[in-house]
Amino acid sequence: MRVHELPDFLTVEETAQVLRIGRTTAYAEVRRFHVTHGREGIPSVRIGRSLRIPRSALLHLIDDAPGVAAGENAHDAA
């Protein structure tokens, strides 16, 4: 799936697929985001009992990842 085809808000499971990590790891990283008040982990928002990851936050996380060359659009390949 291309980045422009992603919904504005993704589930934790969808985010795990995009990042190619396991579901358990994705939930742990979302939990870490909330425990550290947004300093670490996968950015997410709680809507009622649901957790959602904004596409814009996910793209920012990918672009800021260590090893991604400056100016390289890593999310264009997703």
C-alpha cells in the first residue's frame, strides 16, 4: 500500500504492518508513547476506547528514524 492510500488514522495493527513489526511490539511502543508523555514510542491518540495512529505522525516517525538519509523520502516507497 502506498502512503497516499493510507487512511488519515491507522489502527495499531495497520501501523505494525506499515512498519513491518509485530503487533505486540507495536502495542508496546504505543504504550511507551503514553507512559513517556510523547517523548518516545509510536505517536497515538485515544478516541474512546480505541487507539489510532495519525498518518502524519507515522510519516514523521519514519522520516526521523536513524539511518534514513536527509532528503530521502522513505515513506514514498511504502
